[in-house]
Amino acid sequence: MRIAVCLKQVYDLDGPFAQTEETPGLEDRGLVRLVSPADQAGLALVAAAGPAAEITALVVGPADTTPVLRWALAHGATAAARLWDESLTGPVAGPGAAVVLAAAVRRLGADLVVCGHRGAGYVGAALAERLGYAQVDHVAALALAGDRLELERRLGRGARQAVVTALPAVVTVDPGTAQPPEAALPALIRAQRADWPVWGLAELDLRPSDLPRPAATVTAYAPPRRRPRKSAEKALTPQQRMRQMMGGGAKAKAGSDKRVVEGPPEKLAAELIAFLEA
């Protein structure tokens, strides 16, 4: 059986991130890139299904996505291919990635396609539509049974659903569904020495016009405006400064009827009731 696992490189959102000025794109210096956790779970799920399968890792991107394929080869993939063309000037995601991945799956003749379920899970659904494959999402477990696939879907509130589907099929896996084991040293060495083909648009029988343009494009990123801090006049006593800071600032707005009421609790209660009834 031939299995294609679609991988994507993402930023580690738990790492440090800071933006100080408006920029045309996100500043990625200092950000750590890693394989999408959902894609990691998908590869771990199929790698544990049985050693007889031929698992090919696919990634859409330029040369800086090489670590993704090396990670996959060290964690269960038996082959890899990078999908990119020098005519592509920007990132390929969403609809464009689905077109490229579908062409690669056709070239491989894969019986099963595994994708990570991120956000709305668009790529998996688009792949199934383009390939004419059955699709099952939120897969928590799978077993290969001849020309069938026995699956367990994760539903809400801990419920599970057993599904049997015919091959070929596309399945999507949620992050955290399965954890890939630590790679052994020989596997890491083989992955570092491995080589793989780079399939361009010509090898995939595609043209640049076949890739849909994004419906919306982010043109700039801007950080939130800094809010002014409240401060009290230094010439006041500590009690006056505290009262001023808790009262909303050093100066009251023009036309404001704000006033400070002092006295025993009975007087304060009477003043508050009179204010509310006014």
C-alpha cells in the first residue's frame, strides 16, 4: 500500500515573538520552525499501522523546508518529495497547496492520503474533492484491512465513532492524536544522508495558471497602539496620589461632574443613594 503524508512547516507559537513597528510581513528572525503538530500526529498514526506500507512524505515549499522531510524520514517515512518550482515567487498555501499536492498524489498513485487537521481542515477536504477520494476527518485511530480502512473518529465530549471506508481515501488527524516516538540514532543518520526528488510544475503536469490566486492577501502587520499610563503628580502626598490614581488620572475631563465624597459610612451611603436616584 502506498501512503502519502502531507506535511507543513509552521512557526512555534509558544516561542518569543515581538513586533515593534508596522511591517509588510511578519518578522521571522528568532522564530523557531517545526513540523505542524497535526502533521506529526498523522505520520505517527500511519507509521504505527504496519511496516508493510510505503509512506512518502510530501511538502510544498522552497529549500528551507528540507528539515521537514528529514524529520519525516527519521520518524517513519520511507520516501520523500519536495514540491516546488522556481516560477513560484511566494508561499503556496490553501487552494494552491491542494492543487499541487493532488498532482503529487496522482503521480505517486497513493491509496491513502493523510493530512493534519488545522483550523477548518481545508486542504484535506480540497484534496479529497480534487482526487475523488472518500474523506474522513478527526481520525483518532486507523487500521488497514485489505482494500478497506477501519477508522475511529473523535467526536465532541469524548465520544468516538467507528467508520469503515473503501480505499482510496483522505483522512485528517487532529494535533495530539498520536505522538511520534523518539527517532533512533541510525534513523537520524540515514535521514541526514537521504536525498529526494524535487517535483516542479512540469513534473506534476501543472501550469502556473492552474494555481488559484488567494482571495485575500495580508498587506501589512501593525502592533496595537500603546495605551498611556496613569500617573499622579509627585508633589502630592502618598494618600493624595493614591486617591488621584484610583480616581482616573491627574486631571478630570472638561465638563465632568466627578467628585470625591469623604466621611463616615452613613454619609457615604446616603450620598451614593442620592446619586443613583438623581
